[in-house]
Amino acid sequence: MMKALAAADSAGSNPILNTAVFAIFVAITLFVVYRASSGKSSRADYYAASSAFTGRQNGIALSGDFLSAASFLGIAGAIAVNGYDGFLYSIGFLVAWLVDLLLVAELLRNTGRFTMGDVLAFRMKQRPVRAAAATSTLVISLFYMLAQMAGAGALIALLLNVHSRFGQSIVLVVVGVVMVLYVLVGGMKGTTWVQIIKATILILAVVLMTVFLFGKFGFSLSNLLSQAAYHSPLGEKLLEPGAQYGKNGTTKLDFVSLGVTLILGIACLPHVLMRFYTVPNATEARRSVVWATSAMFVFYLCTLVIGFGAAALVGTDEIKSAPGGENSAAPLLALHIGGTVLLGIISAVAFATILAVVAGLTITASASFAHDVYASIFKHGNAEPEDEVRVARRTAICIGLLAILGGILANGQNVAFLVALAFAVAASTNLSTLLYTLFWKRFNTTGTLWGMYGGLICSVVLVLFSPVVSGSSTSIIKSLDFHWFPLSNPGLVSIPFSFLCGFIGTFVGRKEIDPAKQAEMEVRSLTGIGT
């Protein structure tokens, strides 16, 4: 144990180098954000970058928006510790983009303008539906931010050798301030360019790590896997299903719930949905998803190698005992194969990943509040564009503060697992209402509100009373046990419950079918006419 801790501490033996590499990245991206910002205060420019990006650019930005700390730190750690079961996250994330491509991307781009609330309220009562959409967006964004900031805490502990909660909290404040600067200075256009730069660097970094790693095993995948199994406490079971989710009936159900959540969650994430408005038409929206899927296919293949490589070269004991736990697998592997220089580069990329993703979440949440709540509810659709953008910027500051506080509380949790919870809340809240709105003419305001609030309340309550929060050694609150829901991920229950609430609510509420509005939405969503 002492040897493992010493090795973990040595990872932070060159904090000056690690900090310098990260500072260089921040300086370059802040300059890009400043140059990209046009100085305009129009809503179209701040929310959707005036729809000026191509499908290729937006696709790379989409992958940058999605390839978060969960993908780089959490999945690599989950594979290193749990083997095959950890790779299930990658499979779920990748397959999920087919749902986006086939059911959501084109129709959403044609129907809305700035936010998800534009689509949901198109033929419904504006104020209650937009309020529900904004509530959903804010809650999901904050859940997702917890994962990113938890990843930041893990990196801080590992790289700068900062083990005290106070020291990590100070650096989290710095991360939060830089994140808010991206949004305030650049809006959607600047944030998109940060995502493009970050995605390019991240994919290049993992490809280089994969090549270096393969070189150590004679470019043989079988040698890598056999060494990973040899050095793992699980042995050959590392390469087989069931190490994490095959222990009993409850864990098997948890796996099914996780799979359903991952596949259905992406199509409902507000910061992913909002990206489709940065391209000029539905064709480019489809191209965005194709480019994003291609980039992530390469990335997740590399994380498979990196995860098993960490098991082979670093070892499960050293990973678990290092500051940050499972989230430290990829940085520790970089230290083993390339020394402190590669560690500094990989860690700077991971920091950049966190910054860029949280910046995307921040602008989405602030845009939803300003556009759906302030402009549509408080100002009844008569808000001045300059005032709306000003409110969005102020909201971004508030969200940044909440992200910092949440990151301090969630520090130490596996970030891939926390992101899966955000997916569960997103799929439970948004999926049923989006699909019903786009494909069911009878759907009405009551069904929308029942589906969204029913799914949101169900998923959040089940998470609060699950082993995630209390009742197990890995819970956020370890000293208490008030859980009664046995599954760690609520998607298997909360997603169908949301569909059921939306269905029942539609028939409970009175009919609101406006033939003209319905026809307009159908033609617009399928053809793009009037967009």
C-alpha cells in the first residue's frame, strides 16, 4: 500500500510542468474565444453562433461537447478496474448516437430555433411548457456538471499533489472562473471553437497513448489483454462479462438499467440538442451526427486499449489507492509510459476536456433560462434581445458558482457513473415529451407537463434514495443509510414512467389540436420549410 501511495504521489512530482501546460492551453483557447467573438449581442449569435458552422465543424464540436471527463477518466478507470463491464459504458455511449441521428437531429433542427423549449412549446401553451423545459435543462446540466467537476477534483489531487479538501476547492474555483469566462466572452461561437480544439487534441492524445502502449506489448492486443488479466485481482474474469454487474439479480438489473439509460440519454441532453441549432439546415445537422459518431468511434476504441493498458502496467491496487481513485487510471498510465512530460500533456488535455464540456453546459443552461423563462414567461415574448443576452450572461455566472459547489461535494466519485445518472434524468424528463411532440398529434400541454415533471421527479427521487447517495461504501453520504431503491441507476423505472405519465396526461387534459399549427409543425420538421 505504501508503495502504491508513493507512486501516486510521484504523479504530482512536477506540478510546475503540469500547471504550465494547462495554463498554455487556457491562454490559447481564451485568445481563440476572444477572436471568435464578434462583439454582437444578438440572440442568434450568442445562443446559436448565427448557425454559421458546417456539419463537419459542428460534428467535431459535438464530440468535444460529449467526450467529457467521464469518457476520458471514468471509462478508462472503469475498464482498468472492472474490465469488460467497464467497456459497456463505451458501447452504450456510441450506440446512443443512432437514436440522435434517426429520431431527433433533423426534426429538432427544423422545428426549433434556440432551445429545446422552442420545440416543446411549438404547438402547446407557451408559459408552462417553457418553464418545464427550463427546469429540466437546469437540473440535467447541474447533474452533468457534478461529474465534470468531480473529474477536475481527481486531476487536481493527482497532478498538483493537493490532497486537502480546501486546496482542491481553491483550484476548482479557478476552473469554474475560466469556464465562465469562455461563455461570457465568446458565447456559442467561442465555446464551439474551444470544443473543436479540445476534441482534436483529445483524440490525438489518446491515439498517441494507444500507439505508445501497443509498442510496449509488441503491437499485440492479445499480449496486452493477457498481461492485464495477469496483473488484475479479477484474473481472467477481467475479460469476461459480470465482474461488476453479474454478482446477483439486482446488479444484473442495474446493468440493464444502465444500458437503457446510456442508449436513450444522449438524444435528450440539452447541451447536445442545442448544438443542432449552430448549423444552417437539417442536412448539416445529420452530417454533424455522422462526424461526431466517427470521432467517438476512434476515441472509444482507444479507451479500450488505455483501460486494459492501465490494468497491465499500473495495476488495480495503485489505481484505487491513488488520489482520485478510478479516475486516475489514464493519468497514471501516461506517467508509466511517458514520464512527467506525457503526464502533463495528458492531464492538460483532461483539464481542457472538463473546461470545454462545462462551458457548453453553462451556455445551454443560461440560454434556456434567459430565452424560455425570462423572455417568454416574465416578458411574455417581448424582451429586448440585448436584455435577454444580458440575463443569459448573469445566469452563466450563477450556474458557474453552483457547479463549483457541486464539484466540491461530488469529489471522489467515478465520473462515468455520475454522467450515467445525468443521462437517466435527461432520458426520464425529455425523451417522452420530445418524441410525443414530434410524432403524436393528440399530445397536449397536460401530457407535456405530466411527462416532464413526472419523469424528473421520479428519477431524482430514486437517485436520492438509492445506494448512490447512502447505504454503501461508495455512497456520497457514507455515514447514513436511508436508501430503499435497490438500483444505482433509475432509468429502467423512471424512463417508462415518464412515457406513461405523458400518455395518461394527454387523455386527462383537454384536446388542444390546432390543425393549422399541427400541419405547420409537421411540414416544417420534415422539410425544413419556414426554418
